[in-house]
Amino acid sequence: MLETLQVDLKDRSYPIYIGLNLAYGELLQKALPQKRELMIVTNDTVAPLYLDKTRASLSAAGFQVHHVILKDGESYKTVDSYMQIMTALIEAGLSRDCALAALGGGVVGDMAGFAAATFMRGVPYVQLPTTLLAMVDSSVGGKTAINHPLGKNMVGAFYQPKAVAADLQALDTLPRREIAAGMGEVIKYGIIYDAEFFAYLEQHADLSALIADKAHLIAMVKRCCAIKAEVVAQDEREGGIRAILNLGHTFGHAVEAYLGFGTWLHGEAVGLGMILASYLAMHRGLVSREQYQRICALIARCELPVKIPDGMTADDFLRLMRHDKKVKNGAIRYVLPQGIGRSAVYSDISDAEAAAVLTQFIKEQA
């Protein structure tokens, strides 16, 4: 089974392949017809599982394959890891004629993409995501970045891949916690854009059943990628509608920074962030209590955190959210749901209002 979607960006358009046991070599031949030198960027968790198989497929398709293995985890999404990729490219004697392949989750994809955007002022790359979160979100859309100690994804570029190939067979080796984290981004698409998809998730988002049934997983991944492709085609550089894809991220990034990057998985932080955004929306009259409870119930059912970390205060949130990329003209921009299936960006929420709502949420969870 092979599903194919297209991200329509005119001369930067590219395909998304979704299926089981994908033939990476054949797919990358189509995506990179003029390239022969290829650097695989992966990490020390994924490499023992998939590097040899991937290298064999690409070599059989005529590529000269090199690789670099990074440390696994959000805490390694740093300038040091970025420089490790650069060093590997230079030591291998690669030039502007090469391409990169990101084999891994969102961290690998972001770093490999940023390396591709900046090596010799830009070389092509492809995404080979191996986590659910990367398949449904970070591998599509061309956002590339590394973290700074003061903020997540503060150093980066918009740089589109030449193709995305999501092989759901890789999910068989993914820890249950990582599947849950991926569901955080899956749920996001239902809240911001598609009420029917949200209702579908309410019927099918049992983790044990999903892990056992690839048909529903493929359907979910395809719908998420289709939504993201549609949004990115309208707004590649996040000047308008693309900002809705950040639902839960402003609050979530604050949690990640507070705990230290990598303590919570990104999808876990986004899950809690969506609850906080929905709680704020409810207090603004944008979401009914019943809708808020449905959102909370689905997030909890997917085994994601629903409580703020112990000791974290409203002041902590506001201090850390001020370092977020989405601050504009001094105002924190919040993506809030408008019911289920619609969302918008709000810049008129004062720190006092946000602090009061966060404080109330913290009191209720005590």
C-alpha cells in the first residue's frame, strides 16, 4: 500500500509518500534524479534499527551513501550536533552536488534540514521520518531549526525538502510513549481544522488498537499530512493561516524550557499546551465547557499529560513564553480553538488575563 500526497508550492512542490516497507531507493531516485552523493543523518537509537537497511536500499539505487550518527534526544538539538553534521559533510569531501537524508524523528529532521539549508548555502534534502510525530507534523512544511538555551527552535530557516517518505513499519519499534507523543500532534489537526477528523479520533484513538492496526494509522497520517500540506500551500512562511499549526506550542514550549529540553517529549508538552489553550478559549467564550471536556478527554485517553508540572507557576509560563518566536510587537500571540474544527490567532490577550487563567487552572488541578 502506497499513498501519495503533494505539497503544492509551485517550483518547490514535493511528494509525501505514506505506506509500509517503502522502497527508499526508488523513491529518492525520483526526488533526487541528479544526485549521487547522499549523507544520511540519523541518531544512535534509530541507526541500529534502520541504518543498514536504508543504506542498502539507497546503494542499490545508485547512491554513494555516507552517514553521521547523532546523540538521540531534544537535549542534543544544539549547535554542537549541527556542527557534527557539518564536520561529517566536509570530512567526506562532499560538495554542492550532494544531498542529505534525515532518518529519524523530529529532532533529526529539524537538524538535518537546517544543515541542508546552510551547507554551502543550501543543498537538497529528504525526510525519512521514523516517529509518528515526525510523520504527521515536523517532516512536512520545511521548518528547520536547532534550539538555543533560551528558547526552542530559535535558530533555523524555512527550507523545503524534496520529498517525504513515511514508512509506518518503523512504528513497530517505537516506544508506546513516543506513539502517545505523536498523537498530541494528530489531535491538534482535528481541533484546529477538521471537526469530523476529531470525532474520528474519538472513535479510534485507543493506543493499543492503533499500534496493532496499521490501517487506521495510515488513515490518520494521511489526513494530518493532507491538512498540513493544504495549510502550508496557503502560507509557507507563517505570515497568516499557518500560525494555527502552533496550537498548544506556545504553552508547550514553555513547559519544555522549564523542565529542560528533552524531559518531556515535544508531543507531551503540546498535549498539555492544547488543554491550556482550550481552557483559555473557554474563559473567553470561544469554546463550550462540553467541547473543552471532549478535548481534555481525548488527550488523556492518548496517555498524554493533563497537569502542569509541579512547581511551575503562571509567572514561569509568561517569562518563558516571552522568549517564544511567536511574540510579535511585544505581544504573545496565542492560537486558540473556536469550538472544535476551527481556530485563530489572538494578540489581544494581556499578561494579566493569561496569568489569571493559568493561576485558576493550577488551582483546579491541585
